[in-house]
Amino acid sequence: MEISLPAASAQGHLRPLNLLRDLTPIADLIELCFADTMDRDGRTFLEQMRRNARDTTFLRWAPAVIDSISLPLSGFVWEDQGKIIGNVSLIPYRSQGRRITLIANVATHPEHRRAGIARQLTLAALNRIRERGAEAWLQVRHDNLGALRLYQSLGFEERARRTSWILPAQAAFSTQPLPEGLHFASRSGAAWEMQRTWLEAAYPEALNWFNLRPGVSVFGASMWNGLYRLAADINLMQWTVYEHNQLRGVLSAQETFGSRIPLWLALSPQASPQVVAALLQQARLSLGRGVALRLEYPSGPADEGLQAAGLEASRTLLWMQAV
């Protein structure tokens, strides 16, 4: 069912994004609106947008694949006297037969806020997504109360709350002895089954389309899992910690060409902060001290241990789905 758009008090009008001429002003608007909270990944995203705007080859083929690749190539802008003062991006995903669209980059120029522009843009995005028969999702910072109230008023409900953690390559590092009762050992087949259960809790199926693709089985212990990683060129390192011979956690690192190595954490409900800190320390020893690390994990359960290991919380995001 399409939702009607109420009139906004701002001047100007809403229109679809035009790839041929809008990418650079949209990047400028996003940078203006989110400069205070933008991390390195966000800045890299803006740099890519500006490169795409200058790439004539990209601009020729991009319109043909707008609905099939996970890039922000479609959406809406709010334009006033030839100037873009509002934006919303639509990013499509597909997962196990599900059609999903992420609403992103909802931005309004600071001089034009509280005039209904963000609401109009988000409603237009919702209507487009529903026309296509897809699920509508978005992310919002937990401390962005104005945006949170807007999305709740439009029928979005929280599905998960996740914190992104980083460890800069230059971070100080000191080796601490393992607490009494903790030891590292090779992962057994039985340990994999427990790891799978904990991974599914930390990276639920509902979010695998974004967080963990193709799914938790990529960490499996069987020969077939190993062959899949080989075929897909996925190089994993994994560390398994026990406490008094009881499995307490497994940490996985995925080799990547990016600036930070992504980590995946599987924790027993009985895991202590010392278990988390020990896993991170072992990863740093194995990977080298000059390597930057990043981890996304549900907010709360492992915070104390991650802080003890020297990681910094960069942001906490609420995952919300339109109902």
C-alpha cells in the first residue's frame, strides 16, 4: 500500500536521483551533514562516489544494474533552485530468495531542516521499495534521537543493536599472561557445532544479507567448508579458547585487501570479559602489531572484554525494518 506524501514546508521539490549529474553534490551534502560522525569507511565511500562521478564508463553501465548490485545508485533528492538540499539512497540486496532494500544516506542540508524534507524523502523511498515487493531496512545511530523518532513514526521497528569496534594499527600493545584456567587449543568438530550456534546468535539470519555472507557455514570445520573457502579465495585464521576444558569462544579473522581485517566473534553465554580479551590478544600476536582490526557485535555482551583488549567503539547502530 502506497503512503501518501504530506506537503513539506520547505521550498523546492522531490525528484529521482540522476546518476549523470547528482553524485558529486550528493557526496558534498553527505559530507556536510555527517562530518562529525563519519568514520574512515564513510570517507572512503564518499571518495568512491566522487570517482564514479568522474568515470564516464561507470556512468554508462551503472543505470542498467541499479536494481541488481549493492551500491547506492538509485534514490531521491530534494532540489531547491537547482541545488540539492536533501538525499536518500536505495541499496538493493538479495538473500535466499528475499529482496531487500537498505534506505541509506538520509540527509538534509542544515539550513533546511525541520521542514519535512527527510520525512518526504524516506516516504518516497518506502513507496518505491514496496512497489518492488522488497523488504525495507535502515540503520540509524543510537544517539540520533531525531532520526530515530522519524523512522519509528513511519512504522520502522528495531531488529538489532550492534556496535562497530576498531583497533588502529598504531594502537599500543602489551602482552598479558592468560588468566588462570584459560588455554588455547585446536578446534574440534564438536567445538564447531557450538561455534555455529553462537555465531547464529551474534550474526542472525535476518541480517546475514549484510553482516555475514554467505553465512556462518563459511567457518565450518568439514572438508567441504575448507574446499569452499579455497574456491572462494577466503583465507581464515581462527583461535579457540577453553576455560577449565569448557569451550568459551572462537575468534575468526578474514584476510582482506582492505585497510582493516574483519573479525567474527562466537562467544559462549558463560564467557567472561577475560575470555574476550584473551582472544583479541592472541589475534594481535598472530596477525602482527601493525595490523588494524574491526569487529561488529551485538551491543552489550562483550563490551567490557573488547574495551579491555584495547578496541574502541566507533558507533552503535540500530537495525530497523519497516512493518
